[in-house]
Amino acid sequence: MKSLNVLTIGNGFSSDCHTFLPYIAEAEETQLYIANLYIPGGTLEQHYRNWIDENQVYTLEVYLPGEKELIKPDEIALHEVVEDEDFDIIVLQQSSALAGIKSSYKPYLGELAEYCRMMHPNTTVMLHQVPAYSENCKNEAFAKYYNGDNENMHSAIVAACYEAADEAEIGIIIPNAVAWKTARESKIGDRLTINGYHGNEIGNFLSGCVFWQSFTDIKATDIKFNLPEYDKAVSELIKVCAYIAKNTPDD
């Protein structure tokens, strides 16, 4: 059986994206260890400073291979996890509020990416392109940074991620923002969140498909797992949206 060890350094958006990955991995006969270094609303600057200062402020959200229940030890330091485990993939992420602000990535993304590569030369470092908020979102950052406009936020996130990944020498962007935009323009519509930004089952499954496609050589449309509470056609459309994002990543 194949195995895959993944770490994300993020926040609640990372948690959302992990929700269905154990189910997808089981259907794909892959032993998945996936962990998320979690702090609420965590920014790249916070992750950088927590690394430098060795702050034990994280909850480590872990799905063990073959398990679908989270274990959540807390008071963990970033360096303890990065340096004590072997990972095939490490995913970095800016907070959703700052994801479209180019200056917010500097120099933190590059420093963290270089640290991860130094600790694990064979690890692939990726950047998660988080989705834009829904048009009716009440998050204060939506109005402050993006004039409460979904298209404006989406375009800013895509542009910021491309520039930041290039400067940090990160070769793979997980195009979740593009997948969500595609879904919103499909029959699915803007039925992806519980509060305008955090995913519901449909949104989290879409993110899971985008992540899995980025982690493996499996097309999202070939993923075997389907959402059990929905008609199969819904799951198939979600997979198509994830697949389109891989092929139109700068949309």
C-alpha cells in the first residue's frame, strides 16, 4: 500500500481542507499521515516568529494512517514537529484575510520554505492558495482589504500567491481559490461555506479534492470517494471543478 506523510502549517482553513482527506486516502488505498500545525487565524508572520522564538503555541491536528478521528495534542512548537517528523509534503499558507496582500508574504514565506527544505531536502514545499470569501461575508477583513468584493479578493489572492511562490522558490501552488471560483460559477453556486469563508461539507470536499490532486498524480475526476449525503452527481461536479483548477491555475 502506498503511503504519504503531509504537514500543513496554517490555521482553520488548513483544518477545513483536511476534513475529507482520510476518506479520499482510504478509497485510493493510501496510508495517509496528515498533520496541521494550527493556531486560530495564523499568519505567515506569526508562524515565522513562533519558529524563531520556539513558542509552544500550536495545536497539532493529526489524522493517523487509516484513522478518521483527529487527535489534538497542544502546546506544541513549530520546530518540534518540522524537525522530528519526516514529511513528503509541507504546505505553507497565508491567513485568508491577508492572502491577497502581496507584502504580507515577505520575507516570511521564503524564510519558512527555506527552513523546511533545509530540514528535509527531499520534501516538496507547496503554497496553499486559499479561496476568496463569499459575497455576503461579514468578516471585517473582507471590507477592509477587498472592498467586500469577491472578484477583487480572488484576483488579489491569485496574483499574490504567484508572486510569493516565485520569490520563495516554491514550485507548486495548490489552486484552491481557482477551484472555488469555478464551483461558484457552476450549478453548485455559492453553497460552499458555513459563514462566508469557512467551508461546509461541499466546500471542504472540494478543497480535499484539490489537495489530493496536488499531492498525487491522480486526477480529481478519478477520485473514488463521493460525499455520502449527496447525490453522486454533486460529488462528480465538485471533482470536475477541482480538475479544471489544475488546468487553469491563473484564472
